[in-house]
Amino acid sequence: MADPRISHIELDEATILWRNADIEQERRIAIFDLIEENTFRPIRAFEAGHTGPYRLRLSVEDGRLALVIADEQENLLETIILGLGRFRRPIRDYFAICDSYYQAIRRATAQEIETIDMARRGVHNDAAEMLLERLDGKVETDFATARRLFTLICVLHIRG
């Protein structure tokens, strides 16, 4: 029976040099939410008879995102490489707005926090749409999964 979803996700910890408590919380929530509910069907692996669930490892190598997809027994099924050039600005914007958001939580009014949060969601949503476009023809997924994956891609780009 087909079960096209991610059952386990791992980030290449060697890629991540530093993260603060706020970012660590974002990472934990994104992974938890992703595992709880996601749609993820790598087209080549699925067509070859590997119907899920899948184990996913994310890393950044030479400025490219590597999505290493394995089956439940950790047998490699395929690796998808995506150039990250188009994601540089959304990642930078997302970090900047998240920083403003975390600062606002500590000292701004509810209205200011809501305004910043709306902008943060807008950047996040746009980046998720871009990720969906980049995965088209490689992985079938949904918007919520793409949003959570974008959060994890951002975590991989923290340089301190």
C-alpha cells in the first residue's frame, strides 16, 4: 500500500555552524509538524516501485541543496540536487524578518507583532511556492510540506 510521505528527516549538522534558541525552536516545530503531516512522493523512486514512506536528509553542498531520499531500511533511492541561487534573497529576507519578529515579541505592541508576522508569512509563502516550482517533475508535495521544508532549508544556511 502506498504511503507517500516523509517518516524521518535529518539535517546535515555539519552544515549548520550555529543557531540561537529561537531558530532551534523553529527547527523543532518544522520537523515535528512535517513528520506529523506531509505529502512527499519522489516521482522516480515512486515509479520504480518505492511507494513510501521515505527518509529524507537535507544538506547544502557547493551552494546546492541535496535531498537524499531513502526507504525505511535506509537504502538510498535517489538524490535530488537543487540550485539555491533563486533562494538566496528569500532566505536572507526570511532571516531578517524573523529577527525583527523575535525582537518585536519581546517589546512591541500586539499590532506591531501582527504586522511583522504577516510579512514573515508572506516571505515564507512566496519561498514555499518557489520550492514547489523547483520540485515540479521531481517530487510531488503540497504547500504545507514545502513551507516546512523551506524553514529547514533556512536552518541549513545559518552561519552565525
